[in-house]
Amino acid sequence: MENDFKKTYLLLLLAAMLWGGQPAVIKGLVKELSPILITFYRYLGISAILLLILFISNGRITFPRGRQIFILGAMGLSGVTLNNIFQFSGLQYSTAINCSLVSSTTPVITAVLAAVFLREKMTVIQWLGITISFLGIFFLVTHGSLETIMTLSFNYGDILFFASQLCWAIYSILGRKIMVELSPIATTAWAGLAATMMTGLYAVWSDLDMMPVISSSGIAGLAYMTIGGGVLAMTWWNQGVKVVGPSTASIFFNVVPIVGMIIGVTFLSEPLGWSEIVAGLGIIFGVYLSTQGYKRFEAKQQFEEIETAVMAPGKSR
């Protein structure tokens, strides 16, 4: 059992590292393709590859039915279509570093939604972490400027990043429910296919050129996002959510801003000012408090369940 959890944590770590490199790739790719087309081609490739894997593994493809279709469609809309469009659009207005920093709020957002919809209880430490993390976000989008705070002149790209993480938290919670019935690969494949169809219809409705000319570097970037940040990272993520739950899995998003900042500074020569450093430290510290509070509460719950089972009448010791 312990080895299974270690394997799950390793897969979650690798998924977060792959996503940490995505903002830098997207930053260059949005110069050639619109956010809508990036999302469409990426998930067309992801769903096609995963459905092929399912067919080779099982000799057939089992189609979702009933309420599964509704949940998978909601996952595709929130965690894929809206999540990607918000993130890719945000990178047209803000930096890859800011994108990575804002992504570190995902554990906090997921914990709040899990408390509301899955009725998971929150500790005082978790609420303190939430407060500190959101203050870090506020400091980030205002760049520590009193004038900006007074005029409420936020960075449009940073707000889109935050909306993207909210959509991803919804995706993770829905995934926890549906993966009682479907495998992580099937869940990722069908949710991705639903998103591909929705995004494709929107692209046609918007009269976009569905066959644009793209450079070799653009093709390489799209391949990284499809295979690395898509097939591998999303399957590993859903596997982790199935085993340890959305709140615990989201802890590993703390790795995303670290990788993103390193790549942004090293390869994109993006400036790293004192406001980004202070905001980043505040966000990460807040997330750390929140996730530590969650782990302590989970351990306490497990101890109480064991104690109740041992002390219950009729139970052998």
C-alpha cells in the first residue's frame, strides 16, 4: 500500500513538472495560433491517442452512458475548454512567471470547492493559508502598487489565469466522482473528446482558419503540450485524484510555479522583480499552510475511525 502511494505521488510530481514548463511553450505558440485553435488541436490529439490506447488494451472501446456523458461534458467544458482558453489568452497579456505563480492557488481553490460540494471540513490552519494565498494573488495582480489598488486597475491576464485555475479545480472534483465508474485514461479521453467537439464548434462559429500555417517550432511546442502536458500529465493527474483525492493531489501544484519561474527567467529572459518574489512566497506559504492543515485533519480522521472501530461493541480486539 505504501509503495502504491509513493508511485502515485511520483506521478503527480512528474505531471506538475510537465505543466510547469507549459507557460513558456504557450508564450511562443500563441504568436502563431489562437488560444481556441491551440486547445482544439491539442485535445484532438490527446483524445485520439488515449482512445487508441484503450482500444489496443481492451480490444474494444466502451462508450460512456447516462449521467457519465453529462459529467464528462462538464469536465471537458471546465477543465479543458475554458481552462485552456483562459490560460492561453492570459499569456497574451501577462508573463509565464505570473501564470505559474497564480497556478499555485489551485490547492486552495480545490480545498474550498471540496468543502462546499464534497462536504470536506476545513481547519483553522487551512483557512489561514487560504487568506495568505489570496493576499499573495492580490499583491501579484496589483504589482504592489498603491495606485493600482486604489484604482482597481488589475492585470487582465492575471485575472484570466485565476479563472483558469477555478475551472481546473471544478474539473478535479468532477473527476473524483466519475472515476468511481471509469478509469483515469477513459476519463481523460472522453472529457478531452467532449472538449474537442465544443471547442471545434466554437472555432467554426467564430469563422477561424482551421488549417493555419505553423512553424516547426510551433509544431514541436504543440507536440509537447499534447503528449507531455496532455496525454502523460493529465492521465497521471487523474490517476492521482482517483487514489488520494482532489485536495491531496492538488498539493503537487506547488511544484508548477517553481518550474515555471526557472524556465521563464532562464529561457524567456523575463524579469523577476521584488513584487513577483514577495507575491510568490506569500502564495506558496499560504498554500503550504492550507495543505498541511488538510493532511493533519485527514490523519486525525483516520485515527478516530480506527479508534471507533476498535472500541465498538462486538468488535474483537
